[in-house]
Amino acid sequence: MANDPARVSFTVNVCNADAPFLGPTLRHMLPALNYPFCERLVAYDPGRQEGKYSERIQGHREQIEAILAGLLADGVIDRVDVVPWTGADQQRVLGKYFGGAQVDLKDFSGAPIYQYLYALDQCRGDYVFHADSDMLFHRKGSGSWIAEGTALMAQEPKVIVTCPRAGPPQASNWREKLFGRSFEAPPTTKWRRVDFTSTRYFLMHRARLEACLPLVQRKPGEPLENSLTHTFALRGYEQWNLTTLDHWTIHPWRHDENYIRHLPDLIWAIEQGIYPFRRTGFRWDMRTEGRYIEEWLKPLRKHGRGRG
């Protein structure tokens, strides 16, 4: 029927280091996205993290399996696929997405390439929504930006990826820091074109992705998001992001002790649209290490939260 929602797969990549925050984050994420996904999948890589990711606290497989079992039992997710590391599986997935090119399983920093593509390959929806396992999403009202994103891609044949706004407003100059409010002019359009596709989160049109294959690397060992961005531009496709504050997302800069300790309150703040306008770092990053946690605790305390 014409009014039926688009078939969208939800997929998230998970590793052992996600144990301290995985359960609360996924239990937040699905309701915040507010979309009737045709499937909700987890791609779990039980291997040890490498490169810069090896500095993260390494959890245990037993912890992750217990968390995922609870999410399955409660109907938060539908299926868990353990990422296979056989040569045949690697050759099949990398061969499909990169053709005959020689591509490393991970980029120069240790970030996934093969794992992300394996997760995408398990999806059967006409669209795929992917998110890293630590993303937090704000939604105002009863709508869903994913429904808006699929509608946009149905109307615009060159749009291959859509995303919500990256982060809530943030003081960006001395005047805004002094007065504690934004002087930014309201957006004139609901969507704007951007020039980079991040693998942190995206809503992607699967048939258009297939039309882009094989993906092209500009440099050996580059992150997958660089290859996606480069290939989409080569094939004439575009990414559009929402400009409104009805839907936005934010990413923890570190999974440090402060972040884990205050995670329930931080999730509550994002869901309520509460954030420090004066804060450190990029607009789309949540800084909680050291004294920076105070930037987030201050507005929380005004609402009777963040006292632990």
C-alpha cells in the first residue's frame, strides 16, 4: 500500500569494548529513532580491538553475549550475527564491495572496514540505517527523521544518504558565549547538501549503493567513510542532512569513567533536548573527560539530575 512505511533495516556494529554502555544505549536508540524497522540487526565482532581502539577498556565476550541475550529477550533487537573471519567470507564481502582491489580488513587506525561491510551485507531492507553502538539521538515530538529521509530519497534520485543534524546548537563565538544563546539565522531549507559521509551513522539507499559498486579507495588504508564519500562523488550521488532541531545526534568523545558513571542522566538529557550551549569540542561530540563533565552536569543539576 502507498502509505506503508519504507522497508528499512537497522544495523549496529558491536565489539567487546562496548560492554560498559551497549545495553542502555541500544535501549535508548531504538525508541529515539521511532521507526518500524523491518529488521533490527547486530553485527558482533568478538575479536580484540587494534590501533587507537586498543586504548579503550576491553570488555569480555561473556559480558557482550549476556547483554545481547537480554536485548533479544526483550525484543529490542531481532538477530545477532557474529562477524566471521574466514578467508572465504572476507573475500566474498570485500570482493563484492571493492571488486578486485586489494583492501585491508581495517584502516590505518584500526577502524573497521570488513566488519561494517559485512553488517551492511546482512541487511535485506530497501534502505539501511547504520549507527555506531554509542550514538545518542534526540527526537522532538512523535515524528521520525528516518521516515523523512526515505521520503526525500524517493523524491530525489541523486540522494544516496541522509542524516539528522549533527549535534545541538553550540556557542561558536565570543558574542554567543557572552550572552549564552545562538545568533545563528534560522535555516531557510529543511535539508542541505554535505560533502562527507560518516560511518558513525547514516540512512542509505541500498539500490543506489549497489549502483556505485565497486567502491574506490583514493589512498590505501583509508577509512571506509573516505571511500564511500569519494565513490559517491564519482558516481554523481549526494548526501543531504536535516537542518532543523527536531532531530539531532551526538557522539561521546571518550567512553571514560565519567561518561559511564553518568550515562543514564546523559541519555535522559539528550532525549529531553537538554545540553550545555557553552561547551568544549565540536558540536557533534560530547566531551566528558576530566573537568569537561561539569559542562554537562551543570544543566542536569538544574533538573535534579547528575548528582551521583
